[in-house]
Amino acid sequence: MNHQSRRPHTEPVDPRLDAVLRHATAIGAVLLLLLPAARGTHAALGWLPLWLLAMPLIAWWALHRFALPRWPEARSASARRTVGSAMGRPLASRNRYGRPPRRIAPLSPAPSGSRASG
């Protein structure tokens, strides 16, 4: 596979086509929200949400050369460990609210006389 083909192109997209596709997407979304009949199917067209929303969105995405959002780079393992250790405890021993994990008592076996005979 050619890795150079995955580089983003620096050519700008046509602003007129970008505006048309944004408007088509917005109009399709409004139609789907306001008209219940637009959520159904048509004998000649098929499933209408595909044509009213999905196809304009995919065309808009293709216009931008299938660009994905840029995610922040992952932190190193040492940086992740130091985030949760504000009170001297390792990250794994605290939940997302900064409290220690809840201790759950083990289940005791059921008494032998509690089973109902069928």
C-alpha cells in the first residue's frame, strides 16, 4: 500500500460545493425531524433517511477527502500514572471521583432449607 496516498492534500475544497452540501445536510436533517413521512421508505427511492441525510453527509466528508478528526496524542504511561496519585495512592486504587473503591462483602452461601422443592 502506498503510504504517500494517505497524506492530506493541501488543495482547498471548493467553497461553493461545501456550502451546497452543508445546506443539503441541514435541510435533510430538518425534514427528518419535522416530517414523519420522511423517516419512511419510498417505492422508487428506498429508505428516505439515507438520501436525505446520510448521502449528503458522506458527500460532504468525501469533499474533505475523508478527513478524520485529530485526536490529542496519547500520554505516556508515566504521565498517566502520576495523574491519579494526588493523595499518594496509585491511579488504580481510586475511582473517577477520587474516592477509594467500594468494598463489597462476599456473598454467603444460602441456607440449605431455603430452596423450594419443585
